[in-house]
Amino acid sequence: MGLSLIASTAVFAADPLASWNEGPAKQAIVEFVKATTKEGGTQFVAPADRIATFDQDGTLWVEHPAYGQLFYCLSRVPAAVEEKPELAQVEPFKTVLSGDHAAMAKLTLDDYLKIAMVTLSGMPTDEFKQEVHAWLAKAKDPRWKRPFTELTYQPMKEVMQYLRDNGYRTYIVTGGGQDFVRAYSEEVYGVPPEQVVGSAGTTEYGYDKSGKPQLIKQPKILLNDNDAGKPENIYLLVGRQPYAAFGNSTGDRQMLEYAKSGKGARLAMLILHDDAEREYAYGPAQGLPDTKVGTFTDALYNQATSEGWTVISMKKDWKKIFAFE
Amino acid sequence: MGLSLIASTAVFAADPLASWNEGPAKQAIVEFVKATTKEGGTQFVAPADRIATFDQDGTLWVEHPAYGQLFYCLSRVPAAVEEKPELAQVEPFKTVLSGDHAAMAKLTLDDYLKIAMVTLSGMPTDEFKQEVHAWLAKAKDPRWKRPFTELTYQPMKEVMQYLRDNGYRTYIVTGGGQDFVRAYSEEVYGVPPEQVVGSAGTTEYGYDKSGKPQLIKQPKILLNDNDAGKPENIYLLVGRQPYAAFGNSTGDRQMLEYAKSGKGARLAMLILHDDAEREYAYGPAQGLPDTKVGTFTDALYNQATSEGWTVISMKKDWKKIFAFE
């Protein structure tokens, strides 16, 4: 009895943000939670209104050298060509099938959109989910040679859990595909599908051969969840203004503005990737290289400073980056 | 102590579906809940998957002589004309401003869509919500001379509460405006805004004069939440297939099919308005008049029979219809 009491006290007293170094970033999170959950406090937020939103790529998991979903789309090209053999002679599919890395490195954003359209549509929603699961089980990040889902940031998972333990609902608000992220969000982040807002195509209701209803994913964009699309889609799917928001690039700017602009205590945080050794270093703010993936500009840095957002330095603020370290 | 114990026992033992007569409809609801919540049972459903969806107009509140939101749109025409004076000379606004009931009765669906477009867009989302609240506080149904929110069906509110008490999350899935219903769903039905799926226009992120972020409602349809749109939008906003669905018209057909088609115990229920005395009687199924609002056809009736949906007769199954009776 005595031992079990000590054990549970120890668990209770453990630092919920153990992977964070002491400093202004950790302090901002703790102060925000204390202020908004203190019964009778002037900044108390009712549990139903406790909403926190998180970008995914570069905020919850590694986005270099390319977004995880892009690797998925590339892996699906052979299956898509099997379905529609005429694609084999059409660019950019021809290049992807060639396996010529030098040629693939030259593919444009427009090429990738074509690949995404073809590989993310045409199948029933249930089948798509199974395909994502199967891919996640075997795909490896090219640098760490680990599943992509292990390349999630331990400090951010602690923030999500800490917020949930204090009555917040944590939403992922991603420029990536809503269906893609929903396939693993519960298992990887503890975020259920209905709390994932992302870019989305339309679906079409119909029936399979046995007459059973199904939804087929269509090659038509319905929601573009980047930039202004983030607050617009939070409004559409949630109908509430977040009290806290976390991002890492210019595509998250409006979401952070939106969260921060409400009354009472608000938390807006931007992750700066400044740790080339343990992860990657890119900006171009703070003199870091502009890699065009997850762009963090000087203008964004200045807006953070002038509007009271907190910049998280991966190098200084995070004791560890991945759980496996 | 003794008295308070008896009182709480009485509350606990009270019939959660007190406004329902004994019969197959009530029995279907109770059996579904028992089957899906019995720990270790073969049809047990994990709490996270317990989703029930409800149409609103004609399923949760009166939809005759016209949808409540239509009365709202008509009430907003003078304000819309004040904003854009040129509308005063344009149909259908000219007719609405005239107050000529005979002329208004001839307005077409297309006319109403024009009125909806103008009266439901152009303002910040917060302002729209306030306008809906102000209207609900003073608007009265033409027959009962009561606020529209009192013309909600007591038996259906009991079903919602009963499901919630058994771990279900209750969603409203309405052909009406998502923003409109979200403005009062929590207060009237106990359904928070993020659990309302409805027809929706786009919004546009921008800034007010003081530089504060705001979302402006645009006159552009994004989601049409009728027919196949219901399962499609449930998938978009919730990402889970409902275990129970409730509707009252052909516009709910696909949602009921979708809910019923999953594995395990499923509940699909259709309300038949067959009580001209206490509410309204319309079909055209069962020889009731076709009023073109909330159409319930013979084909729908036959599908209910052949696919194991339960038809609720308002006349036979409901002891009382409104709380104020």
C-alpha cells in the first residue's frame, strides 16, 4: 500500500513537459494553462471552449526532406498506373516510374499536385485508410531509417497531453490531407478523426457491387487548409475560436493570428527549426537557409515578436526531440 | 436522508423516454442502446464510435408551413436592402418588402435561394450569430404563437438525452444552414457547435477596421447538406460512420442507408408526420397529402420496410409532441 501510494504520487508530481528545457517557451505554456483553468480566475475558460490547434508538418513531425504524405503519394504511383495504364506514358508519372532520382528531384509543385490528385482519389474511403495503414507499417524516413510516425516531436506530444489533461481538446489543423492524417492521428497523437482538420477533396456517395453504400474519393479539392484556409476551416469544422495555436511556417500565420486575437489569455507558438544536428535548420529567418519547405520568414519572426507570440527554438528549448533518442 | 434517497432513486428509475408510447419504435431505440452498450456483448460499440445523427427540420422541430430558417431570411430582407438599396427594385426582394402575402406565396424555390444568399452572407460570423439570437428571442411560429425553439419535439429531445446518457455523441445533420443551427443548438438541443453538420457557404478571412481578424460569410455554397450530401459531409466533418440516424424525408435517405449499412446493431428511424391535429399530416406516403416540405414518399416507406428501418408514427408513438402541452 505504502509503495503504491509513493508510486502514484511520483507519477502525479512528474513534470508533464519533461522534454522541455526551462525557459520562456515552457513557461508560456504552463502559465497559459494555469491562467485558463483556474476556477474563479479572471482568465478562466469554460471546458467546452478549451480548443488548441496544431499544425502537423514541421510542428508535430519532421517535414524534411519532404512532407511524409509526398512519400506516400510517390509509393502509390505504381498502383495508380496499374489502375490506369495510360498514365505510364504521361509526365510526371513516367519520371516517377523510371526511378531516376536526378529527374525526380526536378519535379515541380504542379507535378506533385498531379501525382497527389491521382494517388489520393478514385478509391472508397475505407480502402484509402487501409492503404495508408499498410504504407505506414513499412515506410521509413530516408535519414533515420525509422517509421515516419516515430519522427514525431516528443516535446509537442507532451504539450498535447498536458493540454488534454487540463481539459483542452487538441485539434490537428494541417495543410496535408485530412483523410491521410485521420488514418493515424488517434494512434500517433491521441487525436480522434473528428479533431483533424485538413486539406480535403470531395467524396461521392454511391454503392458497391453488393449494393452497400460507400464514399469514393474524388479528384476535386474542397478545402485547401493552408494560410487563410486554416481559420476558415477551423470555423467550418469546429465553429469555435482556438485559445492556443501552434505552427512553424508562414502557412500557419493566420491560424495563430486568429487564436491570439480573442479575449483573455491566448497562446500562439511558432517552432523555429534551428537544430541542424539533431533535426534540420531552416528559415530563412535568423539567417537559416531557405529550403522552401516550411518557410519561416523574417516577417513571420517580426510578427511573432510584435504580437506576443512565442518562438520555440528546437535547439534551446527542447531537451530531446524524438522519443527514441 | 431517507427522503432524499427515495427521491434520487425515483429520478434514476424514471423512464428516459417518458413521452413515448410503448410500441415497436420505443422498443427499437431501447434495444439498440442496450445491445451497443453492454460490456462484453457481441454488439458492443466502443464509446468513441458511438455516433448518432439527427436531421433537424421535421425531425427535431416543426418544418411547416416553412422551414424556420426561411422565416429568418425573410425577416432579414429589410436590413439587407438597407445595406444594398438597389435590391428594393429587384425581385424577389421587391415582393417581400411589399408585404403582399398573396404575391409572397407565389415565390419559387429559386427566389428563396436568392433571398437566402443575400441575407445569410456579407457579415462577420460573430455578427451573424448575434442576429440569429436576436431573431430567435422575438420570432413566433404563425400557428402556435410561440418561439420556434419551443416547437421542438419532446420525444426526440428525450432520445438525444437518452443516447448521450449512454455515451453517444449526438450530431445534428441538417439541410439547413450550419451556422444558423449552431447559433442555438447547444441551448436548445444540448448539441455543441462542432456537432452540427449542415449546408454551409464559404467564409473569407480578413481584418476589421482595427486590424482584428474576422471571417466574413460569403454568398458561395461550399456544402449542400441534403441527400447524398449528408453522408458525404458526415465523413468530412466527423470521419466516422454513425450507428444511429434519424430523419423524416427523402433528403435523409442516404444518411439512413449509410448508418444502417455498417456492421453490428444499427438504428435507422424515419418520422412520419401523420398527426394533423397535434402537428401536421403530410406524406405523400400512407395517403397523406404531399405538401412538398419534408417529402415522405411511398418509395421511402417501402425502403424503410425492406431495409429494417423503423417508421415512427407521431400519432401513435408520441404521447406528447411538445414540452408545453
